[in-house]
Amino acid sequence: MEPLNALVSLSNFMLIPALAYGSQLALGALGITLIFSILRFAHFAHGDTMALGTAAVIGGTLFLQAQGITEPFGLPTALLAIPFGLLVMIAYLLTADKLVYKYFRKVKAKPLTLVMASLGVMFVTNGITRLFMGVGETRFEDGNRFLFTVREFRDFTGLAEGMALRSAQALTIITALVVMVALFWFLNRTRSGKSMRAYSDNEDLALLSGINPERVVMITWTITAILLVLAGTLYGLDKGFRPFNYFQLLLPMFAAAILGGLGSPIGAIVGAYVVAFAEMGITYAWRRVFTYLMPEGLEPNSMMQLLPVDYKFAVTFAILVIVLLFRPTGIFKGKVL
Amino acid sequence: MSLTARDLGLFAIMFAVLAMVAMFQSPQLAVTILNMSLISAIMALGVNMQWGYAGLFNVGIMGFTAVGGLAVVLIAQPPIPEAWAAGGLGILLGLMLGVSTILASVIVYKRMTPSKMRGLAIFAVLVVGYLLTSYVFGPAKQAVQAVNPASEGYLGGAGLPVIFAWPVGAVFAAGVAWMVGKVSLGLRSDYLAIATLGISEIVIAVLKHERWLARGVNNVTGIDRPVARPIELQPLPWVQSLAETLGWSVSQTASVVSGLGYSALFIFVLAILIWLAERALNSPWGRMMRAIRDNEISARAMGKDVTRRHLMIFVLGSAVCGLAGAMMVSMDGQLTPGSYEPLRFTFLIWVMVIVGGSGNNWGAVLGAFVIWFLWVQVEPAGRWFMEIVTSGMADGSDLKQHLLSSAAYMRLLTMGVALLLMLRFAPRGLIPER
Amino acid sequence: MTQPFLIGDSMTGGYGGADILHNCTIAVEKGEIAVIVGPNGAGKSTAMKAVFGMLKLREGSVRLQGEDITGLTPQARVRKGMGFVPQTSNIFPSMSVEENLEMGAFIRRDEIRATMEQVYELFPILRDKRRQAAGELSGGQRQQVAVGRALMTKPSVLMLDEPTAGVSPIVMDELFDRIIEIARTGISILMVEQNARQALNIADKGYVLVQGENRYTDTGQALLADPEVRKSFLGG
């Protein structure tokens, strides 16, 4: 019985990665929920837009590296390129809105028409990303890769089991926290943020109160762009950049937003962590943890893995199905029906 | 038949373009495009039933076609007795245990009053069921996969004629659609979209991972074909004399003849489906479906069980997609789970439906032809375009290399632009609903 | 004859299809209460929406303090000093009471504290519940939020579309009292009411509309006393 070693092993292979993954999902799901509550459609281009934003950051990173400007304070160069990525993506999303979505808003098209339009944008975005990046994997993480390594941890604590904290993971968790706090401050304390909430609550009354819907829409896309670029960059630093993986994030992001309640920002965050921990927990091989926890002689002889990793989408899907069956409004009662 | 002269003209142009491909590029390419267009047309028809008749948004087409493709393996491949002996029983038993676990937890949920006890009971059922299932299933699966893994390692199929696989593919897809529809219909319209997106990813994950079922990423190849292979046609005297008349090589003639054999089969199926779909659309049932689509609230108020009707049309449309998926696998003679990509198998079909004209069966068919043609031809066009763009650059420069190698992605861009332009300027499509 | 403070003069129009209003005139003087009553489908709410610019007039005009505002959008009319309380969906349900009031004052760039105090004076219960989400309040309290929201722009005219729909009689009396109080501060009130008798009781001016036309127009008291009006519209 060595609970401490069990905990360390669990943290290293499950808790920390899940926390990082959950933070990345949360930033993405927040964007989905914001677009849903303001523009009122399911934004299918979300994953691919995230990929394009990350591609822009990678482009900036390569440029900076070529200039010899690298690794500020040992952190990844990509951090310096984020402002560039933000500018590109804000411009991209606002242009997409102007060229595509604005017309459908004007003619008061059905939400599904807007979803369809977002499919078109998805195709275009997808094509642009691949034109620049191809389909293969790009790694752009540099700087000190670890805050502390397994060996350092073991030497320091004297435990048998080691634990590492990668800078990308730590960065992800801290950034997500800061961004979430900033977002809630913006939504609850500023005039623009409140006008967004008002617009989401009651469009007609917001109009009557003199809130300019086009401005609200612009702010929404801008915030979405920020969330997307950060989420995409952090995900890419953590796991490497492959455009298709970003597309596949669509499902867990939607699942998180629906689980939390579409239209509820706090719900999107909670939903994202639930999805992340469920995915990781169910596809994690618990053998080591139980080897430490069980009394001698009773150690498990299998991997103790509930599902193979290939089925992580099945976990997300199961969560989605359970929510749809039992509580379609989500945990925090989103806008539904 | 509800085709105007204009519609016929559009089809005529399409076939003229295909004829030009045959003349200027190669007859094989024209036949390949034709056959894939026909299959895409059937998929588009299925999607059009869901979207055009009922306004259901299915983004899991890939999953339904893949399930249809699985049927081909399970029907047409010969059974592998060693594998069955090694673990067939265990796998069947394991599957049954898995299903009974879910059923048992549903029964517990329905029978017990809501309480903490119920939650615990369901949890207990799931845990016990999971342990039992994996105890039986795991070793059986390992045993099956260990049987001659280089070429087999799966249970094989029923060894029936491949043509039976087509309706079975439709039934498989219908079954999956029923489960998804049961859960997500009757809620917000975008929920079906997200649920279908999910199920299609899972279907592909299962196909890739469960090697005992259809060899997973190792692919099943050499599946029996419904039409003679070119290699079998080549020695036939009439093929050889035909080659002489046309002035083509024998191998080219044989592959065109073989391809046209598929075309004939596909056209036959497509014709039956269109006939049925058109009849259904113009029947009282079709009018009711469209009435529901146009005003769900008043249809509900009139006492129509909208959710049930939606489930029905969703299952039917998905079955058509499954059928097309089975046809595609039997044409290729192989099931390659790794090749199923959502952009190609789900979203491209959507572009076909929107461009063709949602709500119009002929529109869906035309859309499939136009878009598949573009999909095939944009790639060389993109390369040509990139060659012009890069012609001024120094040979061997990185940028030139990069741009040339990226030409393939021009097609995604083109499809997106086509979809957006249609939605914006001609939302009713090439052949509008009437 | 002097100009009324706000007048919808000989308005004719509808929502695109057939005309709903036929040469209908509605006016209100400064600090007075004008009430529009009539049977269902008489075009009461339509007349009010026409005054507020929510439907296009084919003929006639709307003038505020003598200025022709017929061509202005509802938003522009809000800036001109008109406040409007819709019949339904008239609050931001997930926002707190205080935020609802803030949103009411969205177009104002000056200090809104004092106005908010006035609203709290008028509806003390809102002060107690100012941190609560407006959607969680009772029906009567929600109406108070809705009226308070409209008052935040410091309007010179307040237009209320059936403010007492769906509230209990006690709450209704209470609301009417508050409306009188608002009028005493110099704000003109134009309202549509289903509860004709009570509404005419507090009205300086009453308009009885039938099929989009003015049928009777007089002071509230005179209409209440008119046997014809009593028989046809007030249930004897």
C-alpha cells in the first residue's frame, strides 16, 4: 500500500494531462457557446478555424526563429507569435462574418442555413490551413520543455514513482485560468460584455435599448478568435499540430458545451473538464495505480483499462447521449427549445 | 417524371462533359467518374430525403456508408473456420453480454423509482456487466485475431453472393440510424447534427480497431465482385474484337467494359430509388412530410407525431446511404477503414445536395455528378494553376516546392466556395424544389 | 388648437398585408395618461406599435412635440425620449435586476445612479432584489423591472403594452398606482389595456378602438359614464 506513489502516478499520466486537455477544450467550448448564444447557430467551422489560427501562430513562430528571436525566458517562442495569430484570426473571422454570415442574418435565415454556411467556411478554412501546413504533423514546441522532469521529481521527493510537469501543460492550465477569469470579468463587469449578455437574453429588447447588434456580433467574433488562437496554440504545443486532429476536437467541444448547457459560459468550462476527465479516465490503464493501492499479492494482472484509447470519442459520445436523454438543457440550463 | 427542358439540358451538358473526358483524357477516367458519381448520387438522394423532405441535418453520412461497406465484408467474404473455432462463440457470447448489460441497466432505470439506490443499482449492473463482458470477450477476440494474422485474423463473412450485401448494408445503416435518431430527434435541430457527427467517428473507430470484425486498419481486400474483373474479360473474343473496332488496347477495353458493367448495375439501383423517392414525394405521405418540414408547430398542433415521422425518414435516408456505401465497397473490392474521411464522405455529399437543389431528387443526382466531377478535376486544375503561379520562381525553391505539393488542397477550397456561393446566390440549387 | 405632446395622426397601415389601422388617431398630453381600450383584435397594440414606429404607416404621421418622427426607427424614437414596454419578453431574464436597469440606460453616456435611485424609490421591492436574476422574480415584479428598465432613459413619454396582463388584481391595482405616480412626475403615459374599466378609471383620455378605427374618444370618466360604451365594451 503506497497511496502516495499511486497519487503521483495518477497525476503524471492522468490528472495533469486531463487538466491540460480540459483547459484546451474549455477555451474551445467557450467559443462555441458564445457564438451559439449571440449568433444562434452551431459553429461547425470551429475546429478548422482553430487549426488556421494555430497555423498563423506557427508561421509567426518560424519567422521569429528565423530572425533569431527565440525562447523568451525559456518559454516557447510561439507565445511571442500569439499576437500575430490573434490579429490574423480576428481579421479572418470578421471577414468571414462580413462575406458570409451577415447576409443570412439580414434575411433572417433559419439557424440550419447558418450551420450550412459554417460548413462552407469550414471547407475553405480547411483548404487554406492545408495549403500552408499540409496534412502532416508539425511540432513547434521549443524552450525548456519541462518545469521539472521525472528524475528531478524522484530525486527531490525520494518516491519510487516519478512525475513530470511539461511547460506546455503548465502554460495551458495557467493561461486557461487567466482567460476564463478575464472573460467572466468582461461579461459581468463591462458595458460591452453586459450588452452581449443582454443580446443573448432578449434580442428584441436589446435592440429597443439601443444595443447595436452588429457591434455585439463583432465583439463576439473577436473574443472567439482570441479563445480559438489560444486554445489551438496550447493544444498544438502540448500535442503537436495536425489539422485533422483539430477537426476532430469538434465533437468533444460540442459535447462539453451541450453538457454544460449551450449558451452558458460557466457550463462550457465545467462540461469541458468533465469530458476531458471522462475521456482520459476511461481510456487510462489503471494498473500501476492499483498496483500501489492494493495489498501485496492482490495486484491486478490486466491493464485495468476500461476502453482502448481509440474509443475516446465513444466516451464523449456516450456523455452526449446521456445528456440528450436525461437533461437536454445541460447542467446549467442552457438555451434549449 | 417532373423534369423540365432546362433540367434535361443540364443533365445533357453534364454527360457531354463526361464524353469529353472520355475523348480527351481517357475513357477509363470517364467511367470511373461516372461510377463514383452514381454512387454519390445515391448518397445524395438519401441525404436529400432527410434534408429536403424533412429538414433533418445529418452530418454522419460517413458512418452510415462505412457501416454499409462493412456489410459487404460480412456477407461476401468466406467464413474462416479456424477463427470461428478459436473464438467465434466467445465473441458472440461477449456481444450478447454487452447488449444485455445495457438492456439490464435500462430495465433497472425504468423499473426503480428515482433515488440514490437506483443510481447505485445501475452502476452495479454496469460494472458487473462490463467485467463479465470483457472476461468473455477479451480472450476470444485475442484468439480470433491470432489466427493467421497476416492475411486473416478475423471471423470472415457469410460467404454469400456479394449482391446480397447491398440490402444488408442498408439494413445495417438503418439500425445505426434508428439508435441515433431515437436519442437525438425531437430535440433542437442542431443536436441531431452533433450526434450524427459523433456516431460516424465512432463507427470508423470501431472499424479501425476491432480487427476480429473486418481486420481493422489491415483492410479486407480481394472481396468478390458482382461484375467480372478486367483481367477475366481480356481473353474473351468479343472484348478483343471490340478493342479492335475501337482501336483501343485490350486491357483498356476490358476495364471500360467492366466499369460500364458497374454503371449498369448502379443506374438500375438509382433508377429504382428515384422512382420510389419521386412517388413517395408526390404521395399524401410526401406532402405531409413537407408540410411538417415547413411548419412543424402547426403540424404538431394537427396531431401529427412529428418526431416519429422524422425518425422514419431519418432511418430511410440513412439506409440509402448504407446501400451506397455497400455498393462502393463492392466496386472497389476492398474495405479500407483508414480511407473514410468526413470531408470526403460527409461534407462533400452535403455540397452535392445543396448545389443540386435540396428537396429535389433530380437535383441531388445532378449535384452529385457536378460536384464529383469537380472534385476529381479540380486537383489537376489546381496543379496547373500552381504551376502557372510558380513558373516565375527559381526551380527547387522551397516555396515553389511547397505550393506545388499543396495543390491537392485547392479542391477543399473550391468546394467551400461553391457551397457558399450557392447558399448565397442560388439557395434553391441547380434544380429547385417544386 | 395647440399641438398635443405626442400624436399618431390619422394613421393607416398594417404589417404588410391588409391594413389593420384605418385613419386612427391617438394622442397624449404632457403628464397625462391616455388609455387605448377595445375588443380583441381591435388593433389596440397595433396602434401603439404604429406610434412607436414598429410598423410602416401608409398614411398619417406621428409627431412628438410638433416634430414629425414618422420616418424614425424605434431605436431613434427611444433616443428622442420615448420609452416602450412590450407586453411579453420585456426583461433580460438571466441578468440581475440592476443589470436590467443598466441595459435600459444603455444609450445614456452620463451618470445613471440618480435615475436608478428614482426607479428604486418607485418600486422599492426592486432595490431588495437588485442582485437577483430578473427571470426568477414573480410576474408582478417582472413587470416592475420592465417598467423600470424603460424609465432608465428618462423618457418624456412612456408607452405600455398591456402592463397588467397575467398579474393578479392586487398587483394590478398596485401597478396602476405606480403608473399614476409616474405621470405625476411629468411623464406622459400611453397604454393599451385589457382591463378597460380599471384603466379608464385612471385615464385622462380614453380611446375606444374597433376594427382599427376610433369609435369613442373622451376623458376616461366620460367614457365610463357613457351608457353606449358601458354596454358594448365594459360589460354593462
